[in-house]
Amino acid sequence: MTTILLTGGGGMVGRNIIDLCRERGIEVVAPRRTELDLTDHASTLRVLREVRPDIVVHAAGRVGGIQANIREPVRFLTENWDIGRNIVLAAREAGVTRLLNLGSSCMFPRNSPDPLKEEDVLSGTLEPTNEGYALAKCAVARLCSYVHREEPSLLYKTMIPCNLYGRYDKFDPAVSHLVPAVIHKLHVAKRDGLPEVEIWGDGTARREFMYSGDLADAILFAVDRFAEMPDVLNVGLGEDYSVNEYYAVAAEVVGYTGGFVYDTTKPVGMMRKLLDISRQKAFGWQAQTSLRQGLQATYDFYLSSGAADALSAR
């Protein structure tokens, strides 16, 4: 049986991977922060030597929305680089032959033509609103490719998912991404009987958001076929939606019937960010969850997990 050592097991992606591994009877070891400090190389190496995993899936990271990235660029750069460098180099030192690093669509230059191809990474200027995070992600991906170049027997690869949402997401407006922020905002508006909800920008910016359960499925699909997986692989839907469309579908799911107003003074980031999934299709994987299904599952989690009540109590 394949043993997976998973970093970031407490995050949204990590928890979805753990759920799917348990459902499929796959052994996964996911040390929490109290058990493994990824910023400490010696501790990371010790755990890898103890577990001796067949593959490392690196899903840990400091993540957040536009507001958080603008507010703390130093933290987003240094933390993500430190943990990425440590897990990759410690895995090499421990003799782990397979490592799957999770990148981010933020790695692509802001002015790359759509759809974004894997080879576009580091071909131009990054989006300023999340540059620190993106720089770290680019550096870790390159480190994986360098390790494989120096030692071809070490298959250290990077998967670049599109934007994600889903169960275990963060709904606090101070740190949340678009979809959970929209769900929380619309829930509060419905609860309080607000006639209007504010949208940042004019709502025409387009984003590709995939349900996090689908990414977990893609990762396990890749683990089973790791030798065939390209060294860098985009994973996404191959289609995107406008911010207005996310608000409209989420409003249907939440049951909000009010209107929308626009604040065009607020930052919105890139106007479009759509991944080219040609390699993904050739690899043989595709997402199965529709936007409506994913938003409904996420809203159900928001209500059942107590997130709605906790945020409302502030």
C-alpha cells in the first residue's frame, strides 16, 4: 500500500485529501503543526526518515485573499519559501523518490495571454497584489525541477491548480478568497434583510474556481500514475465565470433576493485568469463538480460547521 506524507493536513486542500484517502482506504500521514515545524529543516528531515513515505504531497502554505496578501507580503513570501524549501530538500536528503508540490495560478504573469500554459510561469511580471506569495510558489516549483534535473531518479513535480473553494474553506472576510467571502456576505445580507450587497469592481473580472474535493481527486489520480504525470501540470476546469456570475449563483444557493451595487475603487487583481488544461486532458483527468453543486456543498458546510454562527457572534 502506498503511504502518503501530506503537509498542510489542517488546511482546506489537506483536509479534503485526508477525507478522500480515508474513503478510499489509502494510508496518509499528516502531521499537524505541533508535530512538525516545516520551517525547521532538521525536524522536517527527522519526520521524513521516521515515516519513510512512498510519496510526499506538499499542500502546506500561508494562504489568503487580496486583502491579506496586500497587508502582509513579507509573511506570504518568507513562510511559503521556507516551508517549501525545507520539505523539498529534506525529502531529497531522506531518499524520498516522489514528491508532488502544489503550486498556484498566482505563479503566472499578470499579462500572459489566456489560457495560461505551464511554460508561461516566470515569463513576465507577476500580479502586484499577491506577488510575495507568487514568488515563493515559483521558487519552490523551480527547486523541484532542479532536483529532478540533478537527480533524474527523483520525480519531484508540481501541480498548479486554479483557484479553489469548498469544504473547510475560510469564511472570515479578513482572510477569505472570493467564493467563501461571497457566501458569507450573502448569508449576512439575507439574515439582516439588506436590500443590496456590494461587489468590488464592476463584476466583470473572470475567475476559474474549482471545488476542492475535485483537486483531492486529481491529486490521488496523479499519485497512482506519477511517472506519467508531466513535470508541471495545470489542474482546472478549462472554463471560468465572471464575479457577477459567482454572486448570482451563490445568491440562488443562499436564498438572497436583493440587488447588487459596485465599488470600482476597490482592487480586483487580474481581469482574467484561465488555465490551459491541455496537458491535464491528455493525462486523463477532469473535474466532476458543477459550480452550483460546489457552492451548495460549500454553503452546507458553512452552516453545519458553525462558521456562520461564529462570524456572526463577533
